[in-house]
Amino acid sequence: MKIKEKSISFLSVILSVLVCVSLFSIPAYANETNELHTAAIGYDYPIKPGTSSWNELTDHTKMIEVSQIPDDTLKKLTTNELIETVLNYPLLMDIYAYDTLQQGIDAVSKTFNGIQELYQREDAPNKLIEKYQQMPVANYAKTVTSKQIFDLSNMEIILRQDEIQQKLNTSETEKLEKEVENKYFQKQSQKNIYGLTAASSYSVMAEKQGISEGTMSSYTVYTPKGTAVQVDKNAEQLSSAEKKAANNYVATNYSSATLLSSATSIYNCHSYAWYSQSTSNPYWMNYPNSYMTDGSYDQSSSPSVGGKVYYSTAGNEHSGVVTSLGRKTGYYVTSKWGQLGLVQHYYTTCPYYVSDSALRYYYR
């Protein structure tokens, strides 16, 4: 599909929503009431990123394990407290380590009991909308925090999930779409802060409708055996503020890993591992299967330096290059983390690791 066609398709989602919203007779909800809202605190995670206890964790499954909410505590949290707990989940920004926002929230929600509980609450839609209305759009790049940028985006992503959308009544739907529209236009005027996250709500909606977003064009690259592989060429979507926030997330939450190159939306893990290890790589590759099946690479039962590792768990598919073997066990990988940066890490210290049995090794 051509650049113009894809761009118009995504814009049509936004425009169609804005037209519908303009028909609603709804006032500006952000200033609807002078009622004071008491801030909910939520669950206090016992092991937090940046602490020595967290820094000792080099297995992503252990990071997930220590961040689960005890069942008895989970049921006692009010929905407002649960929302704060979800927004403070240490691994929530793993969402952006995937090729799309929807893939990211799917991966994160299937392993975090806080989001799973939120989806089940009958009052979740109303409480989420109330919280969303209270969240301001940042307007000063020098003082904006990572949490200000990504909490808003994360809230928009959660509100678009089927588990929440199915519970919305007509009034709540109208209220939500009006607030999404208001915030979208505000973020559009702050392009130095909001890039990828400017239209998080509409991006997820477009993906659910099977519509490609952004301005991109399709190209063809070839495996060593000559099999054609489709790739996309994307314009950079991340703002400088988003890049800084994304880089800080990796540095804090995956402290044993090394960030080699800044966050970017231009290339992804498959393109880096299979096509080109240059940070000037201009392509995004969605399906690397041909490299593994056409004879270009042989499969092995163990990793080798310079070889490829493929994380094959459904929903967590990821490719990397093996850069060194551990002194006693394991090995280190260099891989591009979705919209996040290029990272060198122990093979279990990444958002995609589930088990050793899901790992596939290839060499030439």
C-alpha cells in the first residue's frame, strides 16, 4: 500500500471519531465540577525499580512474579486504588517494547493480575474515565516527566480494550470520546512532548479495525537465499521527550542491561537481527519467518556468538543477535526493543523471555 493510502486510512479513523464527537451535546468535562477528589494511593509494591533488590533480578519472569498483587490485597483495593496500582506497575511501559501498542498491552495484561482484576470490575469504565478526565496534558517540555507522558497514553490504551469498551453505556462512550478528542488536540499543539503517544487512543482503535497507521511505505529486502521479505519504512514517531522517557525506563527497570542506542520507531528487532545491525537501518520488519525457513540459516540446539536467537512464545515473538557467551552459563544478546532502544542484555533480562524451551537458535 502506498504512503498516501495508509496515511489517509489512519486519519480517517481519527476524523470519523471527531465528527461523531462533534454531534454530542456535551460540555467540557475537565471543568465540569469543583468537587475535590481525594487521590487514591493504591498498592505499595514491595520491590521497586531502582532498588538493590530489583537490580538483582535478571530474569523477566521473576520481575513479573515479585510485582504481582497478593490476592487478598487485590480484592480489597477500591477501583480507584486499583487504577493507581496499575499505572504504577513497574513493567507497564513494556507495552512500548512491542511492535504495536495493542500487542504491548496484550503481552503485559496476560501476566499482570492487577490489569486482569481491573478488567473484571463493573465500575472500571466510569472510574477510568473520571481518572482520565483529571489527567492534564503536559505543556512544558523542560519539566515534563516520564510519568506525565506515559500515564496518559497508558490510560488511553487501557480504555480502548474490549473488556472496558463492552461495559460502557452510551453516556460513558460519549464522555470518553469527547475527552479523547480534547486531549488529542491539546497534544497536537505540544509536538515537542507528544509524538508516538499523541494519538495512542486512535492508534489502538485503528489496529483493532485492521487499519495501518502513520506514514509508511512498503519495500522488499531479501534473505541470503534470495527470498523476498516485505519491510516498511517509517517516519520517526517519537518526540525527544518520549525518547528520553523511554531510555530512562530501560536504564531503571533493566539496570543490568546496557542501552546501546536511543529509542526509535524507525526499525525493530526482526529488522535489526535478520537484515542489518546498523543503527541507521531504515526498515521495520513484521515477519522474519523466511530467514528461518528457506535455508538461509541452520537451526541449532544452543546459541553461538554472532548467531540469532528467536523468542518464539506467541505474543512475545522477538529476534536478537547473540553477542557473547556467559562465563558459566547463559549468554548475552543485542536486540531492538520495539519502540524502545537498542539494548545489550542477558538473554532472560528482556520483556520477551518466558522460558528456555521457547528459544530458537540459528546460525550461518
